[in-house]
Amino acid sequence: MHRVIMDILLMLAVLPALEANDPAVKDNPFYYNWHNLCVGDLIYAGSLCAVGIIILMSGKCKCKFSQKHMPSQ
């Protein structure tokens, strides 16, 4: 009986995968061009990194590391 139940559950898990649409079909609403997404993300990350470095090197960001800490009394 346990084997029959396991077979039924396995069949229920596999059937939707057999009827799934081919991800390479361009008419599918869930089709993504992964290469363009990766390239766009790399350009976005690189530009954010460059902006961050420019802001840090511009001198507008004042760090207070040179101040001496006073011991608490």
C-alpha cells in the first residue's frame, strides 16, 4: 500500500512538468533573455561601484577617524 501511494504522489509531481511550456518559446510570457539580463546587471553594478568610488574620493564625505577619543571619566 505504501508503494502505491508513493507511486501516485510521484505521478502527481511529474505530470505538471510534462505539460510545461518550452522555456525557449519566445511567445511564452515567462521567457527571459538571460544574457541581456546579466549584461545589464553587470553594467548597473559597475556604474554604482564607480559612483561610490567617485563620491568617496571627491572629499565631500568627511570621515572623523583623525579625532582622538576622550576617555570616559
